[in-house]
Amino acid sequence: MQTDAFHSPLERGEGGVEDDMTSEIVAIKNHFRNPALFSEAVTHKSYRNENSDRVSRDNERLELLGDTILNFVISEALFRQ
């Protein structure tokens, strides 16, 4: 198994449909100022749990932040109506 900067199985292209997506994911990742943040965003908790020796973070923290911001925006819009 390949170990490199990519933490997501989609990014590594471990076979199947993922191989078709690898170049697109790498292209998207190259547009980020912080590629590690992209890897965190696309890493599911179950993948991190199975690969804890190589992956230290998953997308739970970012998901919570996104949900909180979305809740705030919706609440603000409803309040202003």
C-alpha cells in the first residue's frame, strides 16, 4: 500500500471508480492554499479509525464548523423576515 501525502483512498486511487477520480481530486487539491486541510475535509471518520497510524484528523471538526455557520446564516435570515 502506498504511503504519501494523500490520506484519502480516493486520492490514492486504490482501484475501481476511485482510479477515474484520482486526477480530478489531485487537480482540486492543487487549488487549495493548505492541501492538508483539503485532505482533512475529504477524510471520513471511519477511514481515519481504520488508518490511525497514517491519518490524524478527519472531517468531523470541519463538519461541525460548517453546520454551525449554516445554522447561524439561516437563523439570521429567518430573524430578518
